[in-house]
Amino acid sequence: MRKAQNVVKINHCSDADITELFRISKVFGITIIDYDGSTVHLEYMQTENKNDDLIILLKRKFVNRIEVTRGGSVAVESVSISER
């Protein structure tokens, strides 16, 4: 199965939210690539189904506060074609 990279930005985080995101990252093997007082950036690479499941979890937990950037062969292909 192909794996795809996702980067998720969670905005307006409280201290409790940041603690919860660090817990989630340990459980799911997610890398926290950056965080400050109110924003956390997560990066992970899984199969499409696992990525979708994690996004659903994060959307439920952090309603209207996440931004998702998906990578993978489809995203890379669209960039390659548009640059030709």
C-alpha cells in the first residue's frame, strides 16, 4: 500500500489541547514539527485510510480549528504537470 504524507495545523490551542496533541502524537506515531503558544503542526505518513481516520479524530476533537495539507503521489503529480 502507498503511504501519503499529511501536515495538520491546529489553531487556537489551549495548554490542555497541546498536552492532548502530544499524547495523541505518541499513540499514533505522529511527529510534532512545530508549536508555539496557540498553534501546533503535526506531520505523519500513513496509508490513505489511516490518514483519513486520524483527520476524522482531529476534526472531532478540535472542531473548526484544523487545516490539513495532503501530500503523496496525487499531489506531487499535479504539481509536476502544472509546472510543465
